[in-house]
Amino acid sequence: MDPTKRTKIVEEDFNRVHITFVDKVTDDVRSMRIYAPSSGGYVRVGGGNQICERLACMGNTLYWSGKTPLINLVRKHYKLMRAEETRFLNKTA
């Protein structure tokens, strides 16, 4: 695998995560800084827009409890996003 296309999920703080990955559908490199209030709340990306389940820009907004590191939630939804991409690609193949 090309090392420049390897997924990186980095915890910058308890409530801040930086993720970089390649979109399997478009082959574009995506980079997001994801954060939430330190006491918990809606998860946001970049300039303040809320982020949704499976790290999408539409759907059910992610809510973080503030009790566990935000990186755990990001990893979970990254895996869900990849599973959905795989289902989509298998349908179109």
C-alpha cells in the first residue's frame, strides 16, 4: 500500500482528533479536524459545521458524551463509513 494513502487518526487532545484518509469512491485524500466541547456535545469539523454518523455531512448528527476520548467515537464512525463504502462499491461492481 502506498504510505501516502494510509489512514491516520491522531488524538490531538481528549476532545480533538485529526483524521486523514483516502475516499475509496473518489480516490481523494480527505483530512478533517474533528472536535467537541470538552464536557461533551455535538461533534464538529473544521470551521464549526456539525458532522454526522459515518463522518458524513448529512444524516444524524454525532453527539459525544465527553466521558471517553473523542478518538474512540471517530474510530467507530470511520469503520462504519468504510463498511458503507465497501457495500456501495460491491453493488456497483
